[in-house]
Amino acid sequence: MKRVFFFLISGALVQAQEPAAGPRFDVATIRLSPDCVDRGRERDSPGRFGVQCVSLREVIRVAYGNVGTLSQGRLPDVLGGPRWIDTDRYDIQATAPGDAGLDQMYGPMMRSLLEDRFHLKLHDEVRKLPVYDLTVLKKAPKLKPTQDGSCVPIDFRTVLQSPPRLNYCGRNAVKTGATIILDGYGVTVAEFITRALRTLDRPVIDQTRLTGRFDIHLEFASTDAPDPGDSTLPSVFTAIQEQLGLKLLASTGPVTVLVIDHVERPSQN
């Protein structure tokens, strides 16, 4: 059984809510998980979808993004809705027809499930919001190009049928603590900021015009760790400049967001 992390299924927002008449799971169970410990853990295999200990808002953010298309620097913000869509945690298990891929299960099938079981209705809006523009410093960026043939581009339609332990392009590894260490393997700049910098307080817009894939290493001080650790470590903003030759500039720009119009706790399985 292959496991693909929930945060990797991310991307640009669909332009309008698709009707629930699209592809559907054959069978799906949704259960409250009040004592969950494996937050966001996945159990995916060909034709089978499973996530544990996720909030409804997290699921909505993923389901209404397009798998494999990265643009805004993180998943779309979901605005509105009652408090329980953040506090309630769910385990969702589903069986799809045939050998449906992640692109179908995390996209249109999950949207149909949310509309059927949570009676979810939402719309998207473009708002002018604070963003960070990622730009290149005057000197050449300090990015190491990925060696040709060293990784395999991921295809979310067929990844569950692929041989195990393939070295996929676009992987990110994160070590947390007083020091945050980010490593991207065979990533585009858009993939790196979408996945590795997704915890910043505003979306990151790629203005670098850099193409190709890179191996990226970044170390900076955590702002959340109770132990400050090495006080000489740079902030993420300084680290991006010194270690990558890039720069984050505070700005404002058009950002597409999702707005919840109606939602209910799920119907019985």
C-alpha cells in the first residue's frame, strides 16, 4: 500500500463549484474521531481513499484545489462556516470504482461526498489581500539544478499503481524544532513555496520567473518553538535571501478564496 501525504495534494483553486453529478465514491464512511492521534494520516491505495483526524476545513481546502497545479503558494483559504468545522476531527474512508487515481479521489469524488453528506455549498471570490512576492535578488539565485533523470515526475492519476519507493520529483522533507530544516528534491519554485512555505501568514506569489527543477536546502529559526535554541539562526526571510538568493517582499494582490454559504454536520453512514 502506498502512502502519499495529505499536504502534497495541493494546488490552484477551481473557478466554480462543480455540481455533485460528477464521479462519486461507491461507499464512504465518515466518523468523528475525538481521540485521534495520527493527525492527517492517510491510508490510500488503488481505488481506496482514507484520511484520519482531519478537520472539515482542511478537507475542503484540498478537495476544491486542482491536484498538481500550483500557483498561490498554499492551499486556498476557506472563509466562514461554524466553529465545529475546525474543532471536530473526522476519519474518512471510501472505496472508488475501478482503480481511480488520487486526482479523482481527492478532487471531484471528495467534492461530491462533501456536498452529499455535509450539504456543503460554497462559492469563490477574488479579494485583494496581503501577500508575499517571491523575487530574485540582483545576484544570481543560489539554487542547485536537479540532475536530469535523478527523479521521476509524479502523476497523481497513476501514482497508486506505480512501483514502490520511486524517487519522485517534488518531494519536500521538513524537520521541526528550534531550527526548521527544509529540503526540496527536484522541486519547481512554485512547488517549494506551496509546500515548504505554506505556514507563512499570507500567500506567496512566485515572481521569480525561474523554470526547471531544483534541489533546495533551507535552515532558519522557528518562531513557535518554546526553546529558542541557537539565537544566531536567521529568520525565514533572511535565510531565503542568504541561502537561496531570493527575497520575500510584503505586498498586496488578488487572491482567490472560498466562502462557505451552507454546511451541516454529516449525515449518518
